[in-house]
Amino acid sequence: MIQHLLLISHVSKHFGGNVAVSDVSFAVEEKQIFGLIGPNGAGKTTLFNCITGFFPTTSGDVIFDNKKINTLRPDEVCKLGMARTWQRVKPLGSLTVLENVMVGAFSITNTTREAEIIAREQLQMVGLTDYTTKSAGSLSIGLKKKLELARVLATRPKMLLLDEICGGLNHTETDIILNIIRNIRIKGATIVFIEHDMKAVTSICDRIVVLNSGEKLAEGTPEEITNNSDVISAYLGGGHHA
Amino acid sequence: MKKIALSVIAATAVALPIFIGENPYLIGIMISVLMMAALSSAWNILGGYAGQYSFGHAAYFGAGAYTTLILLTLYNSLNPLVCMAMGIVVASIIALITGSIVFRLRGHYFGLASIAVAEIVRLSVLNLEFTGGAQGILLSDVSLWGIDLNSKNPFYYGMLLVLVVTLSISQYLRTSKTGYYLQAIREDQDAAASLGINLAFYKNKALLISAALTSILGSLYGLYIRFIDTSAVLDLRLSIEIILTAIIGGVGTMWGPVVGALLLVPLAEMLRSNLLGDLLVKAGLVSETSGIGVFLKENLAHAHVLVYGIITVLCILYLPKGILGLFRRVK
Amino acid sequence: MSFLQPLLSGILTGGVYALAGMGMSLVFGVMNISNFAHGDLMMLGMYMAFFAFTLLHIDPYVSLVLIIPTAFLFGFMLEKLFINRVIHHPHQNQILLTIGLGLIMSNTALLAFTSDPKILTTTYSSSAFNLPGGISLSVPLLISFLITGVTIAILYLFLAKSRTGMALRATSQNREAAQLMGINVAKMSAIAFGIGTALAATAGALIAPTYYIHPLAGHSFLLKAFTICVLGGLGSVVGAGVGGIIIGVVEAMSSTYWSTDWKDVIVFVLFLAVLLFRPQGLFGKKGGE
């Protein structure tokens, strides 16, 4: 039996009468770059929140590294090796860039000195070394996204869940982020991407799942997905966002 | 530069009683300043760093005061320090109960819950017999290692010591993993959780440290004044005063609470002792026996809470980061 | 004595509590602010009723006609002048601002009226309505309950049917969306706060004939009002109504079967119990999860 790194098994999430996610199932293998796409309101972020412990699932299980995690707290999920970024960035505004990343590093060390070393490493990896002492709240959106990436990388995750990490970035910034992600995969991490930017998704993902109105619409390679008529009509006649 | 300033302040603080020791009134004021500075600094660990505002910190102050004095009244030969330790235990229990109920919730319930707990403690003490009820507790005699506890100087140094300990803990936390985590919780709880921070655990940790320090101060107060009742050590006004002192000085900065205490305590004293009223009379502006004179004499003493209210409003509207916040970014 | 006595008395008192709680819930729903001055606003209502009675010789219940619009304007102004400035600030600062305003109110009252409790005695203050079974219901409480019922009915109609009421409810559900729909959310906040103040003052005026009136009277009501709101579900006006009745009954029962000294403690313990077992309250809308 194949051991998936992450198994989403018939997960549903209801908020009162509102069905946000309905019976979604898919599996992510180690070292894959996996895409989760769909129109606005399809339930992608809600699914992320269920996976990472911010919402309990109404039904269904999330199994990560052979452990059932849907009843765990978010910090417990992180400790197991799954880290996430946020659609609306969450910098720790009053802290400096370095301190932000150190908070991430502290999840794998207890000493301030080691945390600083790990943090500086990650800042270098994403190219933020020049901003070390700047307050996180003062950065531009593109840099905030890089900071968030550095911060989660400092937790040395086995799996990274990225929620629209390219949102609000121009083409150059997007390419830089994508390259960083490719490097992360080379270092052994698995990545799940929520994205709107179809070009970004198809250029980097090994496999894609499409959600629409909370349900799984399609699953396959980037080629299969871009040629899938259901997917195309779900996006209303185009796979591309301006 | 910083080290020199720090040494000067420390030296002044230690040497002060030599200069003003003959004047019990002034020493008394300084003891109040030190106590309020320490109380606000202890509160700041939870409020300024972790962003959890407790509006019921008087509960821990009272826990220390009442536990210490009750034990000493019952068993006169007990070492006061042992009683203080018991006070810490009681305060910690209250803290753990509060924290375990509230810190697992996501909404903003901590403030309200802290008031509820403080009121439960206050009303319970008021209604129970062994706590002295409305009459309070009067401590007859107390001794510690031969130190004359009837004079004020020992308490000056006692309060100073607790203040130094509190500030040291604050400083240590700032650069430790716990400190980073508390600040992360203050900035964004969801982000903090997603980075592996057990929110309830760290909030409880901060609360316990804060409550323990506050309880020690309550015990010291009890030994100092020798008389306590619920309005002196368990009142909501005390809780508010502690917060206000931190806010005016600068929440989340290390020296903010100290600055706040240096400003507010003398101001409150001036109002309470009718200094202002006396000044007006002496200046001949107001006749002591006129209607206004009598009104001022009776009421200006109460006005200090009114002034607190006005200062709070002005501070929140125009100086939310406090005095030190003007100079430094919140760290 | 049958338990009907405390039950009925409790329901009557609970009605007044419900008013206070509903005012606070409305403010919380629309503005997401915990108003720690709510108790002091009640206290102002008590004094208004007292002075209307002693100076103008108007019956306290009749004086509501004056008190309600005055309190509404006062609350409206408070919001525009002070509260509005911190609407986007962290909630701790908002709470502190309301605490400061409350301190100013209660201590100005202390200076102006002294701490001697005032007593408002009308001709019917100690009259009781006697029911079969030996149950006696205080006339002032009965009248308050009736007035409370009428007020709640008016409030309900206003919120459900009027344009402003619907705008208030929309703002309460989702401030951003309401703003996008063209609703003037700043004005909604001021109106909500005005109504909340008016309800608090009304509650104060209604209990004035049966309570000691003094400047710090509001404080014991503050935490009770919060307990009611949390019990009912933060932001749910209906919930606060139900919560008020429940708290009134709990208080009356504890007074009768345990002791009057501990009735407040029981209410506060109930508050903690709600947080422990059902933080979203009975009709939970906001906050809870």
C-alpha cells in the first residue's frame, strides 16, 4: 500500500447551513509540488484551515505522515512538520524581519543564538538579508510574502502549504518566488499550492486538484487540467488571470 | 551609555533612604512608587508582551496579602517569607483556574473573565468569616530575622528588590524563546499558532509569572501597612490603577511602568492629601471656610479617581503608546 | 414558600436586566466594542429618574419620556466625540477608553451628589400585588416589567422593520459588507451607541424606585450585563433578552435558597461556567468559535 505523505479523505466542512467543502479526497506524495486551484469561494482556503487545525472537519479525515491530524491544534500540526502561509499575509508587525523568522526557528530550537543562525540562513535563501533590522510591518507586500516564506521555512517543515503566495506580486516577483520554491523541493520538502495564477501553477506543479463550489471538480497533470472542459468552463472561458 | 545611566539610577535608588529616611512621609511615597512600578511591570509581562490585558490583577495582590496575614494571625511564629510563598501558591491556583477557562477560547474573553474572577475573590473574602469579612485583618506583630519591621526602610528595600527582580525577568524574557513567543501571540495569534506556538501554554506561563510577582507585592503591602481589607487590596480600582500606570508610561516597554508610577503616584498623593486645595488656600485664592473651600476640602480627595479617568481618556486618545512609546517603537 | 415566588420576582427583575443586556449586546454587535461604561450609564438613568421625581415631581415611569431621548442623545454624542476615534484601535484600548469615561461619569456623580445613597419613594414603592398561593409581587417591579415588555416590542419592530433598524442589523452582521452596500457605518455606530445608552438609562430609571441610588451603583450591573450578553451570545439581542430573564431568576433563587450575600458570586461563577461549557452562548453569533 502506497504511503501518501498527505491524505485528504472525504473531507467536508459545513458552517451552519453553508457547505464550504464537500466530500473532497486526494493524496499528495513526498517531494511533489501539488496545486490546489479553483475559482473564488471554491473552498480552497477553508480546506487549508481544516488541514492545518484551524477548523475541525465536519466529516472526513486528514492523514499526514500516517497520523490522523484533523483533531489537532494548529501548533501541534506545525510540530509534526506541516507549515502554512496566509492568503492575507500575517507579519508580526512590531517585530523586525529577523525576529519574525526567529519565531519560526524557535519551533525547532530552544536557544536564541541557534534561532538567530537558522533565521539568517532562511533570510538569505529568500533574499531578504538587507532587510534584517527593518520592522516587518513596514515592508511592501512582495517582501512581506518573502518574509512569510522565510518564516515557515525556519520551522524546517516536511510539507509546506502556500496560500496564494504569488497574490499581489508582479511577474518578476512571482518568478523569484517560484524559483525559491523549486529550491525548497530540491532540499526535500513537499509543497501544496493554492494559486489563482494559472501560468504559475502549470509551470511548477506536478499534479493539480481543481475545486469548485466546495467539490472536487478534477484532478490530474497540468496538461490534463488545462485541457479539461469542465475546468475551463468553471473559470468562465479562460484559465488565465490578468 | 545605557550602562552608565542604569548604574546611576540603581545607585540613586539604593541610596535614597539615606537622604530622605528621616522623613517618613517621603519614604512612604517612594514605597508606593516602587510598589506601583513593580505591580505595573508584573502586569506588563502579560499585558504588554503577550497582549493579554488582565483587568482583575487585584485578585493576585489580595491573594498574597490575605494569605500572608491570615497565616501570620493564626500562627504568629511563622516566618513571613514562608507565608509569602503560600500566597504565591494561592495566587497561582487562581491564575491557573482563570487561564485554563479562558486561554483556550479564541475571542476576547480574558479581560471580562479576569474581572469576574477578581470579583468572585473579593466578594468571597468579604462574605467569609475567617478572612475577616468587612472588618479586614489587623496584624499585631511581625518579625523577620531581627529586622525592625516597624520602620519603613526595610519595606523600601523590599519593594525595590521585587521591582528589580520583575524588571530582570522582563529583560530576560525579551531575549528568550518565551519572550519571542509572547510577542508573537500579541501580534497575531493565528500566525503564532501556525508557527508551532501553543497559545494556551504560553499565555498561562506569562499569567503565572505575573500573578506570582503581584502576590509577593501584596504580601509585602500587608506586612507594611499591617491592616488590609477588601477595598484596599481586592478592589477593581487597584486593577485599573495598575493598567493605567503601564499605559501612561508605555505598555510593552520595559521602563514604561516605572515612568508611569513616577508620574501617577505623586500626582494621586497630591490630590488625595489635598495638597492642591491647601495650596489654593495658602495662596489666598480660596477662603478655608467659604463654600468652595469646604467643598474642595471634602471632595478633592475623591477627585483623584476622576483625574485618573480623565488621564485615561486623554492617554488612549492622544498617547496610546504612552510616554516612552513616543521615543521608542514597541518592542 | 413555594418556589414560584422567587421565580416570578426573578422574571420581573430579569426583564430590567434584559434591557440593560440588550443595550450592551447591540453595541457589541454593531461596533464590536465592549462598553465598560454601561453600568455607569444605568446609574445616570437612576439619577435622572430621581431628579425628575424630586425636582419636577414627575413619576419615574412617566419621566422615561424625557429620559429616553436625553440618554439617546448623550450616547450618540459620546460615540461621535470619543468612541468613534478608537473604532479601529485594538480592542484593549477601546475597553480602557470606556473604562475612563465610566470613571469620569461615576466620579463626577460622586462629587456632585456625594456618596450618600438617595432613595426614590413613590406612593406605590412598597405596594404589592397579591396573587393566590401567598405570592406577592412588588408593584414597581410589575410596572417595570410591563414597560420593559413594551420597550422590547418597540425595539424589535424598529430593528426588524425600519430601514435604520435593518441597516443596523446589516452592520452588525458584517461591517465591511454593509459599508460596501452604501450604509453609513459610522452613523450606525453612533445610533447603536445612542440606543444602547437609552436602554441602559431606561433600565436604571426602572429600578430606581427599588434600589439605593448612588454613584457606584452601576458597577455591580456592569458585570451582570456582560454575563447576560455572554450567556445570550455576544451580539445577539434576542439572546441578551433571554439571558436577562435567566440571570434575574438565578439571582432570585440564590437569594432565597442560599443567601443574598452570595447572589452576585453565583452570577459571576455562572459567567465563568458559560465560558467553560458554552462560550458561544445560547444564541451565539459573534466571537464564540
